[in-house]
Amino acid sequence: MNFRLIKTLFVGAALIANARLHAAEVTVFAAASLTDSLKQIAAAYEKQSDDKIVFNFAASSTLARQIEAGGPADIFFSADEAQMNRLEKKGLIDPATRKSRLGNSLVVVVPSDSTLQIKSASDLTNAGIQQIALADPKAVPAGVYAKGWLTRQQLWPAIEPKVVPTENVRAALAAVASGNVELGVVYKTDAAISKNVKVAYEVPRADSPDISYPMALVKDSKQPAAAGKFLSYLSAEEAGQIFTRFGFLLRE
Amino acid sequence: MSLLLKNISLPLADFTLEVDVEMHRHVTAVFGPSGAGKTSLLDLIAGLRTARSAFIQLDDHTLTDTVKKTSVPTHRRGIGYVPQDLALFPHLSVRRNLLYGCKPGGVNDPSFSFDHVAEVLEIQPLISRGVTELSGGEKQRVALARALLAAPRLLLLDEPLANLDAPLKAKIIPYLARVRDEFQVPMLCVTHDRFEALALADEIVVLVDGKVRQTGPVSEVFTRPASAEVARLVAVETLQPGTIMSVNDGLATVSVNRITLTALAPATASREVFVCIRGEDVVLQRDPATPSSVRNRLPARVVSLHPEGALVRVELDAGFPLFALVTRAACAELALREGEAITALLKAPSIHLVPR
Amino acid sequence: MTAEEWQIVWFTAWVSALSTVIILPFGLALAWVLARRDWPGKSIVETFVTLPLVMPPVATGLILLKLFGRRGALGGFLHDQLHLDVIFTWRAVLLALSVMSMPLLVRAARVAFEEVNPRLEQIARTLGAGGRRVFFTVTLPLAARGVIGGMLLAFARALGEFGATIMVAGNIPGKTSTLSLAIFENVQLGDDPRAFRLLGVSVVLAFAAVWCSEFFLRRKKAT
């Protein structure tokens, strides 16, 4: 065995290990509706940084609960202000880093082979529509927004009995895609993702509650420097373009 | 009745059951050592098993025909079955057990009425009891009654006396005899006890290792076994009708053709009996005067001698035909010749009395 | 405990009881056939019967979702011909509970049937009883203890069912919300006191059901 070869291999391995030691792993707890856009943004980021981005996508209410219980998040990216407020009140996020950059809009989706026509919110009260999928309107932002919209239209009491509450907005989307419900209310950005649904009605900006996606650094983060870097990247031009491509609105 | 068992072929663990017989008598015994396939044969007749090939016909009804692929299901065969373990339903009372096979409308034939059966088998006091409270003999009678109350066309009994001790056996035999006489139901009894077969049956089928070795009236098979194998199983060389004259102190005085014998008293009260003496139990002696423990010393005359391998079958006239089996050496030593006078010694326990 | 919580308890109890009743005829038939008959491929049937016991409940739930969804083989027929929806209704809860608890009934009942002396069944047939009569008057009464024990076990399993239920029925308040789903939801929402109240009821119910079941399934002393 070549002694020199062994030495070279050893040194090489040490260098790689060293590099890994300096590279950080940033854990992002993000709303389910951000799944596809954030994954693309992270891929772009990892090309220009040694850091690795790890995601936990779920309903924002679930994520907030997990952070409260000590979940190992470095960044929290919520789909509504309420969940962020919940954590800020408990002193779990760094308010200085809090930023609300993204917006979204609500749409009514139906299975792609559906013949249902929705011209206005009140069409949802039709007898032919028996089940409406919403992310759980008790806590999940997408559902809360939808409930807000329908309450303002004074249609919520008529619609509530038809509601099938789901874990998160992507589950609502899946329920519509499977054909097991007649329609669902999801974000416009979600509707674009699935081929098995089509948009039947876009909720006008004026009728919809204000949708805002705040993001912030989690106080107990183990990687505050690396997390801060990624947070800045999320506010930058490149990320903004990707978000827009997916259909998000930029609020700045 | 006629029961045809033709072309039966049923592979079992150690051998294949192959039977081809016709039974016409009222009570038939299927006789053979344990494991000869007797229970499997009963199961086939009852429709509880299927054979590779079989043709079973009872009177005019074809029950099984593997060639035509027909088989009457068990519950429509009308064949009663009393298995060896009796199989009384433990979760039902004696009454419910008895009534299980009764047709809802009652039976057409009054001889199978509940009261008649209960009376013949003397089970009235047992009716309200639970099955687990019964003694062995009581269970036997209840199982028998249950099968009868279904008004069967044929009654199958698997070793009906096997699980009983001697006094109990003697008690049950009369009930079986009563069933035979009172109900006119043909019976097929499986047994490995030759005296049981003798007591109950008109006809016997000898089954060894799944093959039928001999069939025929009981007394004929017993006295004229067709082969050494059958002889080993059933042979009772001397089989004569007799009458019990008196019973004293556990001993019975039996008269056979006016010759008096002392035998062990049987448990039954029957006076008419078969006197059964196995050839190997007969001792021949020249000098009648020598004292011994033997109760019966019969002066006899040698009628004929038949060598059978290492033994000689000696036919004697002791006032009735008596057969002895002795070794050739003994025969030579005693210088037995036809026409000679000799004494036959019979121990009392060697004389079996079987009620007729 | 609020009225809404009692409604959840009551719903869970009656739909679990109904599922136990529904699986009884199929479960007993299956158990009897497995106990008394043999055929090539029997082990495959035995495996399928045991599958819901060992597969992840959500996986079973997914299979049911595909089958009974409006586009599924069975669900499509029900929706188009009978205008009946299963997914996201109480019927889905019934379905999930039935599928998940049936293996327990089948296993316990099979053992109970195997312990009935086949000779008794045969003699009953010689006495003129056809298959059905033999089953109901001899086999079932003698197997009753084991069967009841199996039913109670199935009931207890149904009470606690979660994974398959949440897949096919969702957690619709007032319509498909069972004890276990409600406990999960309340933990998610952060309403611990309510979650613990429901947990308490859940434990009491399960304990009672299993305890009774053990009583019936305990081997009889040799008679």
C-alpha cells in the first residue's frame, strides 16, 4: 500500500470534515403553502452557500405549537400574523427580524373534470354542493382567511355545516383533487401546483381578508448567524422573483 | 334391511380401507383389532367422511356413489350414530339432547315416541338433569336414546361397551338387546371384544388392517375361522348352546347337552347362554384321578386329530363337541389316537358364558 | 365536560358498537371457515385477515380512501348509483372502525370454534341438523365465550382507532369527530385541559372493554 496515498486520503478527508464543520444546517418551519416555492429558493441558495436548508412544512398553527414545545426551528415562516403574534407574545421569536413580505389570494377550486360554475360566494350555498374542503378554520391560516371571507359575506352559518376541515391547506387541495368533495377554498398559489384541480372563482381582493406571510428568526436558534443570512436571502431580489413566479404577491 | 358397501377405498394412515360387503341381517358386528379402520367405516356410512371410491346403498336408497358423484348429505341419511365418546351436547340438558333429533311434527312411528324410548332405556329419572351429572352407564343410555328418538333407518354403534367396566357392560348389554328387539332398527356395532359381538350380533364382518377377512353368521365365523389370522382374533373352538341351572357363590352350573359344567357366573340374569371354550384352554390328561384345581373333568373320546403347524387340533366328544389345541410334542407324549379315551380338564374361568 | 365533549363520547361509543355488530356476521363466517376448512391458498386468506393488525393504520386508511372515494371502484358505484357518499361522513368512520377491528374478532372467534369438538357437530348432523342448525345450536353456543371476548376486543380497538379514521373521515366537528381524533385536534390547538378530559374518558372506556374481554377470553378450566 502506498503510504503517500494514504496520507493524501487522510488529509482530504480532514479537509472535507473541516468544511462540514463550518457549514451550518438551517431548519425552517414554514407554512404548507410555501412548500414548492421555498424548496426552489433553498436549492438556489445552496448553490452559493455552504449552508444546508432543512424544512418542516405543516399548517402554521401546528408549527407554532411545535415551536412552543421546543421544536428545533431556526426560522419561522407563517401564513398569518396571528400565529407569529402567538409566538412573539411568548418571546419565542426575535421581533427585530420580523418581516412580512409575502401576500397571497384565495381561490375556489373544483376537480378538473367538474362542471360546477361558481359566479359568486353565495353559489357555495347551493344544495348541489355538499362538501367543501377548507384547512381547519379553527386555527390553520388558510381556513381562517376563508372563514373570514365567508363571514364578511354573511354566508358562514349556511356554509359551516358543509365544511370538511383538513390538517393544512395542501390537504384541502388534495381532497378536491381526489374528487371526494365538490370544491375547496385554497390559496391561488396552491391551485397552480395541482393538475387535478382548476380555479372556479377568484376571491376579489376587496372581499378577501388581508393575507400576510410574516417570517422571523426563532430566539432559541442554534444557528443565528446562518439563519440570519438565509432570512436576508429570503427578502432579496432573487427569492422575490421565485415567489412571484409561483403566484405570491409581494407586499413591499 | 340390506346395506351394501361396495368398492370402498379409503386411504388411511397406515393402510387403505378396502371393503366390499353386503349386510342383510338385523344386527351386524364389525369386528377387528383397534386401528383396523372400523370407525372410519362407520364415518363413511354416516356420510361424515368421503372415500376415494365408494358405493353405499341402504335398502333402496343410494347414499354414496363416487362414480356418479352423488352423495346424500349426512343430515338427510337418517342414520343414527352413537360414537365411542358418546358426544352428548354439554351445553344442553338431557331433555334437550334427547329432543335434538326429533322432528318438529313428531314421529309417524309410535315405537319411536319419546315415552316409549325413555321407558325401554329407563332414562325417565335422568331427563331433567344436566349432562355432566350423569354416570358412564347413564350417559350411554342417553346417547342411545337420543339416536333412537331421531327414528333412524340404521343405527351405528362404535364400541358401545368399550369404556365400561365388566359389571356395567353386563348391565348395558340387555339394553342393547332391548333396542334390538323393541325397535326393529338394524344395527351395526363396531367392537373389538368377541364376546360382545357374540352377545349382540347375528352377523359379523371381520376387519383387519382395513381389509375384510371374513363375513358370516357369528357362530360360524367363530367356530370356522377362514384363516389363521381370523382365528387368532375370534376363534372360539367350542361354541355350544347351554342353560344355566343354578348360580351359587359366583359360580354357575351350566348344562350343555346334559353335561354339567362349572363356570364363572355371568353378570346377566339370562339363563340361555352360549358356552364358549377356546381350544388352548382345554387340558388333556390320561389319569383322571390326579388332584388339581380344575373344576371340570370331562371324560371324552378323541374323534379326530388335525395337525396345524406346531399344534394339533383335537376334536373330542365329551357329551358335546369339544375342541382342544395341544402341541405336537404333547400329542405324541400322550400317544393320542382316534377313538381313544382321555380326560379333558376345563378351568371354570376358561368357560365363557355369553347370553343368547 | 361540555355538551360537545359528551357528543364526541356518545358518537364514538355508538359507532364503535355499530361497527362491532356489522363485522359479526362476516367475522364469524370467516372465522368458521378458517377453523373448519382447508383449501389451497388458505394461508393467503389468513394473511389478508391479519394485515390490518400489522400494517400502519394510515396505510390501511389510504387503501380505503382510494377504494371508497368518489372516483374509487366501490365509492364510485355508491356515489353514482345510490347517491351515497362514504368519505368525510360518519359512514367512513364506520368503515374504518370495522376494517381495523375485524381481525381481532376473527382471530378470537377462530380459536373459539377450533376448541369446539368437531365430533359434536358431526353427531348433530346425524341427528338431522343441516349446516345452519348445527352452527347456531351447537358450534356457536359452545364457542360463545370466545366469540364474546373477541367482540369486546374488537369494540375496544374501534374505540381507539385513529390512523385509518383520520384518512377517510377527516375530523369534522359534530359529524366524524371521534374521541381519538378530538384528543389529537385539541392537542394541536393547545387546548390541553379538554384533551385530558377526553383522554380520561378514553382510558375508562378502553379499560372497561378490555377487562370484560379478558374475562371471556380466559381459558375455561378443564371440565
